[in-house]
Amino acid sequence: MSTTTQAPQAGSTRQGVEPPARFDWMQVVRHTLFACLCGVVCGFASIVLCLFVWAARHLFERAPWLIWLLPVMGVVQLLMYRWWKLPLNLTTDAIIEKMRAGDHLSALLAPGILFSTGMTILAGGSVGKEAGALQIGASLGTTIAKPFRLHNILRCENHDDAYEINRYIASTGMAAAFSALFFAPLGSCMLVLELMRFTQLQYVTSMLIACFIAFLISNHFGIGDVINAVPVPAASWRIIGVCIVIGIAAAMAGSVFAIAIRLLQALTMRIRHNYFVWVIVSGLLFAVLVTVFGWWRFTGSGGEMLNDVLNMPDLSADFAIKMLLTVLCLGMWFKGGEIMPAFCIGGLLGSACFAMTGTDPLFGAALGSICFLAAFNRCPMSAVLLGCEIFGWSMFPFLAVGVAIAFLFGYPVGMYGASIDVLARSGWHRFFSNIRASVASNEVHDDAGFIDFVMAAGSALQHVAGSAMIAAQSEAIREQRRRHRHQDKDEHSAEHKIR
């Protein structure tokens, strides 16, 4: 049962009324300094990650026999995580769930995922470093914020904002590291906002400051994921049809990719809850498949393959091979990222769609990589922004159509759970109805204006974010209930077999 507290009238002496929020200028300064420092540190951390992974990849290319050490690398990763008291199943998905819950992240997560990603790529594993950059940024943001003693800029007495601040500092670091890696500050900021279900809107200024500083640092040194641009065709109904076809294909493939990884992880834990066994099995199986079938070019993150297909058309079904090897690595608990492999798979798929569309396969590869990402992680707005920052803003109309189709036709739960889908289910009509109600109320008193509309929109967004959190919690509760029902059924079937 909830109660609403109304503001007292003039001269009222009612007790128990909460004091209004106080604007803290000192916190504004602290937040700004934190954002600047976070951008600098995460920018250089992204450069270190790139150099470390590039060195590991070049070493593997000179010594391909290292692929037989992949099971050993997996065991070493798990031992390192156990030594540093990090959960052995700590994936990017798990980190994002911790951030949504406002949990504190370990400072050892950054070196842990750095070394683990390098070890997997050193042995030829089909993983990327981009999701690793997300984890590194979240860990560094949490660590950097400690001396700043950050609180909400609008301070309320007796209000604990620890969980909110934990989400904010991790989100800022995550966005900054990703921005430095892809040279895409706008798309990176939007990606984290979507992953956090827009609960961090009030901190978007700090996040953008950190993103642009990290971007400037990586851009100055020229170290990051450089993806080749492609020629953009003139707009026509035929090209729009191509965008729709590639969007549908990316929706199907991206959904299968995300479901396959999550399903394989759940299946391995259902069969035997031992991560060491599964990295050994998958490492050996991966090495055998690559050696027997000669799939050497499918090892690694796939960044080189993506640039190759953006320069030279690839009309084969190679995207299925890359998807299989990536699912095998990530689904069986090797450490690493899934974003660059997703770009690579989408690029190969978009190029292969040339057989159906008959258009420029290079344009199809660029469009397919972004559409596949949107279907895979369920973050459409960031996918469009990333695509524009990578391939040029002239791609915007085609990306908007393709990504919209991929998002609409894709499975509603992606690799990182439901992101903007939860916000949509929580009811955008609340947002617009709150704005209309507030403006209509002020029009009665003849004092509605632009500033009033902006304030009403901000208040409505807070209501939407709150309802999104409630929807996310309800979704988690439903998922737990489904798991309990499955466990009960398994127990009953086991008892029946014993009898």
C-alpha cells in the first residue's frame, strides 16, 4: 500500500513531510572530474587491451600449433578467476545484470578479463575483445570513483543512493571504454543507456564527457577497431527492399546466435556443474574442428574477416562456420567477447544475401553487420548510431530501416537479456500521457511554456524508468519461477524412475 505526501500549504506546520531535494554544486564538480578522469583512464585501458590482443593474435598466426593449448588456457583462466575470488561464470551478461541491480564490481575484474581474453585469442579461440572492454570499463569506473565520494546531485536527506551511484559509475566507465575501442562516443553512450534500460538518463552528461575524452585519446593514437567504410548507394525503393531482406535474415541469425550461446551455457550446467570439464571439452573439440576442416581463418575475433568482406564480396555460407565456432567457445565458458564476432557473422551474412538481393555485396556486408548486432543484443538505437559513426552518416536511412526490421523480427530476449524491450512493455503510453496531463494542467492556469514542457518530459521519463525497473524485476521473478518449475519436474521424474 502506497501513500502520497502532499506539499504543505503556506504557514502549515505539518510534521513528517520530506524536505525537498537540495542541489549540490560540489557534487557537480566531483561528477565532472570523475567523468574526465574516467575518460582518460578508460581510453588508455582500451589502447592497452588492443595492443595486448593484437600481440596475442600475431603470435598465434606465427605458431598455429598453439590451438592445442586452448584447453590449457581455459583452465588457467578459471584458476586465475578462482584465485582472485571472481565467479567462474562471470560473463558480460552477468556483469550487466550486476550493474542493473546496483551491485559493486571488483577491481580485479579489469585485469582478469584482460588476461583471459588475451589467452583465449593466443590459442585461436573465436572470441572478441569488445565485450571485454565493456567489463574493463565497468570495473575501472567503479574503482576510479572511490576517492570522489559521489552522490546524487539532487541530494535528499536520509536517502541511500549507493545502488544508483554503483550503476552510474560502472555505466560511465563501460561507455568510455567502448567509445575508445570503436571511435564511436554517441553509439557507445546509447548502448550503455539501452543496456541499463534508460535508468541512467540523469547522468548522460557525465557519460558523454567520458566517452568523448576516451574517443579523443584513442583517435589521437589511432589504436582501436578500424572498420573499413563502404560506398553508399543512392536511395531507391529497391534498396529499401534490400534493407528489409537483410534485416529479416539478420533477425533470424542474430536470434539463433544469442539463444544458442545462452542455451549451451544452461545445458552444460544442467549436465555437469564443472566449468573446468567444459573448457577442456570445448577446447579440444574446437582444435579438432579447425585442424580437420582447415577453418584457420575463422579463429580469432573476426575483425580481419570483417574488413576482408567489406573489401571483397563473400557469397558463401561462412557466417554459419564462424557462428558455430563462436558459440562453441562462449557457450562453454571461455572468457572473451561476442561483439566483434557478431559484427563478423553479420557482415558475412549480409554479403551472402547478395544472391537474394542482387545489390552491392559490400553495402550488404556493412548493413548486415549492424542489423545482426541489433538483433543479437536488442539495442537498436545504439546499433544505428554505431553504424553511422563507423560507416558514415549517409548510411542512416538504410540502417534505420534494416535495424528496425531486425529488431521487430528478432527474438525479444537477446544476449544481454531484454533491454529496450522491457521499457517498451512497461508502457511508453505512460510517458506521453504524463506529458499531456502536465501540459494540459498548466494550460488551465495559463502558464504552460517550453521550460514547463521539458520539466514535464523529464518527470515522465523518470516514471518510465521506474516502471521499466519494475517490469525487469517482474521478468526476473517469472524466470525464477519457470526454473523452479523445471527443477520440480526433474525431481519428480527422478523419484518416479527410482520407484
